[in-house]
Amino acid sequence: MIASVNASLQGPEREVLALLAESGLGYAGIAELLGIDRAGVAEIAARARLRLAGVEVASACREHLPRLAARIDGEDLGGPERACPHCADALEAMRAADAAYRAWDPGELPAELRERW
């Protein structure tokens, strides 16, 4: 299932997930590599993980998703320490999707990423 959902992700979503899982780069390194900011890395990671999980998030929680994704990755983007019940559900779904992605063996990083990295 991860393979088929991963194939349906947009290019940046696949790139961010692969770099988070395989490169050892933090948000700053990935941001520099992809030409975006750290918050953009978090936003893309959150969106990709929720797609992998097949979860829709309440509109009120969408602004918190980058900070929630950053928690998973050991990054700090600020924000509240506690999450509402809906955000907490989204965080757990993203954690489960991240664990499933990391357990899946996607093979090598795409050539264009390996060359830039």
C-alpha cells in the first residue's frame, strides 16, 4: 500500500519524505537542497504523511500541521506544546504513516536528489 500511495504523491512530497528517511539531513539541509524554507519542509512532510495515512484533517487544525510534523522529525518550529483532540489524532496518523514509510524500502533516492545531495 505504501508504494502505491507514494507513487501518487506530488514530486516535492516524495522528495521530502525520501530525504527525511534516507539522507540524515534536518529541515535546514532539506530546505537548502530544495530551495524552500524550513516551514515549507514541514508543510510538505505533513501533507505527504497525511496522504499516506489517508486522513483528512479538520480545517481548524491545518495551520498547526507543520509544527506537528516538525515534532515527529525532532525539529522546533515553535507553537503550543499541547494539541487539540483533532490535532492529536492528526499527529498520531502522521507518526504511523512515517513509521510505515520508514519500514518500507523505497530503494535508493531518486537520481536527481542524489546528485544535488
